[in-house]
Amino acid sequence: MPQSYKRYNLKTPLPFSILLCSLIFSCSTPEVSNTVTLEVKHIELQSPDDILPLKDSLVAPLLYSHIKGIDTLDVSEKKKKFISAVLPAVLVARYRIEQNRNKVKNLLKKENWSEQDSTFYKHLCSEFGTDNQTVLLNRMVTHPNSIILAQAIIESGWGSSRVFQEANNMFGIWSYSPNEPRIAAKFQRDGETIYLRKYADFADSIEDYLKTVARVNAYREFRAARLVTSDPFKLISHLSHYSERREEYVIELSAMIRFNELTKFDNYTIDPSYINLSGSIQ
């Protein structure tokens, strides 16, 4: 590891946007500097009717937020709207992490790091809970869309939960800091108010969930398994610690994936027409 890594501290603003923006990731090698730009459109809905249906396996990166009223739809329509709204965010969240993983791989080939390189690397080490190069790259591997969708469905009740609709929090992730956006839960534990994180959009919620699974010790077997298989039914057997219900939760995940045929979404990807790549020789 380049020695310059230890010299810098990170100050990174929280990601936030409302209308139309571009997410920019720089992937550098000693010879070429590439900039990958993903064109993302942020949409705050007035009604579930505004959710655009998925046409095929190439998905436009539309990030929805605050989907209120989805719980009033009939079951079939609610399922279609939920998946159409959430799957693009799953793909964007995975894309962000995968692009950063590629940048780390290229960075580790460089002999000399800039201050920006060191800051970027140190930030990811903090986000993923390790300063080991190999472990970091392994933790940045993401898992199939079907598993993420199934967990989001279970945790949010197909989008009917209050924290999903008001805070874009689809996994019920708690907040422990008063300095971050959050909302109070309706329940208490041991007489104490519980707070849940509030996100700018669904992709931020999913990315936070992916990083939680990547660094928490309870999911180490799951992380090891996804390095050797992408079979969702083999992988979910290692997610029993995600819920206090343990094996019952795994059974529910399996049933959710099978009954709703979620594996068909595992081959869905971001429409490449929304991805721009430019490079320049250094």
C-alpha cells in the first residue's frame, strides 16, 4: 500500500439531489484517467401512478422517493409498482459500489498516490470496516437483485411501512446519531425512543444496507458464500442473523423469491445508454 494513504483525513458530504443529476466516478490507472458518468433522474412522486413500468431487462436509472399511497393499491398492482420503483435503485446502488471497487483495483496498481487517492481509499476502508486490501475488495462484491428485492419487500411490507414512505428507509435501519437525518419510530425499546435513518432516495437506503451487510461480523459467512456462488437460494441460508426469527426468516425469503419469481430480475442491468465513458492519456 502506498505510504501516502496514512497522511490524509476524509471529509465527504452526504449524497443529496432532488431533480436531475449525474453521479461521477473516476477510474484511474497510471496511464489513463477515465470518467464514468451515470445519468440519474430523481423523482419525488405525487402518486404511485407516476411510477414507470419496467419494459425489459435494460433499466433506466430512475430514483424514486416518498412513495405514498402504494398500500392502497390492490395486491397485483402494488407488487408491480413496488418492483418497478425499487429495482432501478437496486441497480444504481450496486453500480456505485462496483464502480468504486473497480477504482480501488486500479488504484492498487499505482506506485504513487495523490492526496485525493489516499482520501478516497481511506473513506472506503472506513465505510466497509477494514484496511486490508483483499478484504476490502471482497466486501465490495454485491449480491443478486432477487435477494435485495426480497429483503426490501419483507422489511417494508411491499412499501406499506411508514419509514419506507416517509424516510425512504426500506430495511428499517436504525439511527444512532442525532446529527444525521432520521425519524422516530412509533415503538420504544426499554423505555427509549428508537430512531430510523432517513435517506434522500431509495438508492441511498440500499447502498447503506449493502455496506452494513459488508462489514457486520454476523454476515461473514454470507460474504464468503457470495464469493463462490450467485445462487440466491444458497446464499440466503447464510442470512439467518438478519432477523430475530432466524431460520423462519430464511424460509420466508425463499418463499418470497420463489412465489414472486424474483430471480428473473437477477439479469436486469442499467441501460448502457445512460452510462458515458471518457478517457484521456496522462
